[in-house]
Amino acid sequence: MRFLFVDTSYWVAVLHHHDRLHKRAQKVSASLGRVRLITSEMVLTELLNDFGKRGMTFRQAAVNLIEDIRRNPNLSIVPQSSIQFQEAFVLYARRADKTWSHTDCASFQIMKRGRIAEALTHDRHFEQAGFRALLRD
């Protein structure tokens, strides 16, 4: 089975119909076939932070999406832990030449550990780290 990591930019694009990546995310989603999706609590926190600033309608949409995600048997959420935080922090500190966020670094660690080569994202940082960003193709 094909495993894909799901990043914040994908969740935003799916949820926000006026997002510039919305149609691209729909097209890519329709072409995936049978896959297993992996995301993280850190990614979901980014989504909540982003939509929390957009008003009540968007805030509620983010809440509804995360509730749906949590019930989806084909989607796993990697919990945030102190170990994950520290491992991502070490990568963040080592790669001062990049503009990778701490959440990006945690995502890369999850992908490496899970041998996941592709991500539902438009974030070029994933490509810099050696992964395929499916919303960029």
C-alpha cells in the first residue's frame, strides 16, 4: 500500500474553497487511488492556528475537519511527544541554512521513520529534504 504524509497546505487547500491550491488538491486527491494517509498533531495545530485567525466560520470548519480526520480509519495522526519535539529541534538547529519550520522538521522525521517518500503538500521544503511534494508536480 502507498503511504502519504499530509501537510498543512493540503488541509488548508481542501478546506478553503478560495485557496489557490484548492482545485489542485481536489485533482490530486481524485488521482490517488488506494492510499494510507499519515498526518501529525503538529500539522493539525498549524491548521487550527491558521484558521483561528480567519473568523468563526473557518474556525468551525477546521474543528469539523479534524473531527472527521480523527474518525477516518484510513488516516493516522502521529501524536506530538517530547521526543518528537526534541528530534525535530535537533534537525531545525542543524539546518540553519534552511527556512524549515519546526513542524516541517517533525514532519520530515515522521516521514523518514515511516519510509514515506511523498507528501500531500505544496511546501517546497519537503523537496529540499528529499521528498516528493505532490501539489507541486
